[in-house]
Amino acid sequence: MSSRILLLGATGYTGGLVLDALLRRGVRPTPAGRNAAALTALASRNGGLDHVVVDATDSGALRRQLSRGDVLVTTVGPFERLGLPVAEAAAEAGAHYVDSTGEVGFVRAVRDRFGPRARETGAVMVPAFGYDYVPGILAGTLAARQAGDAVRALDIGYFATGPLRRGISQGTRTTMRDGLTLPSATWRGHRLTEERTASRVRAFTVRGHHKSAFLVSGTEVLFLPGDFPALSDVTVFNGWFPALSRPLSLFSAAADTLVRLPGGRPLTDLLTLPLTFGPPGGPDATERARTRSYVVAVASTGATPLAEIHLEGPSAYSLTGELMAWAAKRLASGAGAVAGVVGPVEAFGLEVLRDACAELGLVPV
């Protein structure tokens, strides 16, 4: 493997999981970032890795570190604030690109701004290639294929099994808090639109029990309609805390009203601040082993269910690290087939993606 893998964010929580997963695969990436001391210490702890001091917000400096066919992996967020220069550098350099974002607005911006250039330079860019949102896209694709020509709607629910009280990272808590006051993208009536987050609550069957989930964003709404043109509706739901789905729906409605009032935004930020309370970093290996990810995709005519796919796998964080490492290694080997800003299935093919997920422990149940 001659292409270099440049890893931005390796000194952070998610980046560290990606680094560990790459090293287990026999890949020695090049950690990159602004903190020279932290990078030097990280490189030393891992057998003297090459490392690069570079500012993620300086697209030109990043571009000079990349060659065509290299792979740029980034876990540096918030992506809407920090991620666009990184994506631009990859597109301009013809370097492949993988990120860990859960911010659907960012993915839309990357696709719109850099998709054409990436196709010109041969860059395969796969944003949101982790627990957000590979499992849902895989489950949705399998459900839609099983449903056949009659499919018109997909509902996708994300759940977790096991205790979550200490199993959520600081970054996830912040993202969830911010997401409650931002609109969610949906595919509705054959067009991309926005709805109030948690404005709808839906029940899914999880391990034989009905569990509620509330409406959220997901890149499923960006990529699945292109693969299945008959789809008129694609909606994504989060059911990590089923008992809170309806209370959060009410809270979301109140917050949506509040932020429209003079001085409402600071007050909303203050009221939602407790949602971010918790230890820094994220769950350790013991805590991650106690929780598992679970995704359900229901394909229907819009009224009548046609097919239902259930996938279960490792914790959201472990799965993200493994998925990103797998994608980076595969892209570095030249195996990516479709240039541009693409979804997981388009980038690698359904069979390859399904088999890779199975190897990582994300399997049908």
C-alpha cells in the first residue's frame, strides 16, 4: 500500500479509536494536527509514527501535504465550523476522504461544493462513514431491495442496547443537545425538505419489544433516493432513550418557539446545557463492551409494510472506529470505484460493504 493515510484528530477520542483500528490492521497512518507536543507524544507511544503539524482550517497547508490517491481521514469537528477546508483540500488534491461527521447539513455542503471537483480529480469522498450513518444506509438498502418495485417509503431507526448513562461521549452529548434546536432533513414527497427535530415519534420493534424513537437527521435522506428513485419518503429516527422520545418531542416544540423570540437563543442554550454534562472524552473499552448498536429499516408502500431489516453490532464508537479504518485502508489500496461525494453503497458496492460490516460484527438479527 503506497498511498499515505493522513489522520486528523488522532489525539482526540474518536480519532484515537480510528488510529487503534488502523494499527490493528497493520496500517501505519500519519497523525496530523496543530498540537505538536501531543502529536509527538502520540507518535512515540505508537512506535514512532510519522506525524505532521498542520492546521485543519488551512486548506492550502493541508493540500500541500496530500498527493493524488492519498487518503485524508478526519474526526475534527464541529464539522460545519471546521470541516469544509479539510474536504476542500482532499477534493483539490485528488485525495480520498473519510470523516466521522453526524452533521447532515455539512454532508450536503460537501456534496454541493466539492462533488464536481472530486469527480474531476478522482477523489472518492465518503462523509459520515461511521455509526452515523453506515448502518442505516445498509439496512435501508437491504430493506428496499427486499421490498422490490412497490417500495415508496423507508423509516430507519437507530437504537442502542445496554446501559447508556456512562456510555455516551462528550461530543455525542453536545451534538444531541445542538440537534434538538436545529431542523432535521427528510426526504418527503420526492424532495429534500426540513422538519422540526423530534416533531414525529414512531415505534419500532427491537428484540421483540416496541420502542419509540423521535425524528432526526440522517444522510440516508441524501443518498438512498438516488439508489431507489421510486422512494417518495425517507425518514430517520433516534431511539437511544425510548422513554424520553415523547417528552423530547414536547421539549423540541417549546425550544423551537423559544428560539424565535428576542433573546430566546441564549435562554434555550442555557436550558439545554445540562444535556452536555458528563465526563470528558468517551466510554472506555469496558463501557463500550456493555452497549451495542441496533438499527431497524422498514420499507413500505407508505401505508403497508413490505420488508423489515434488523442489524446489530458493536457499540456506536467501536463501530465508527472500525468502519473508518476499513474504508481508509480500502481506499488507500485503490479499491474505491466511484469518484465524487458518494454514499457508502455507491463508494464500495453493496456486497463489499455488507461483507465488511459483517466482519466488523454488524450483522442481521
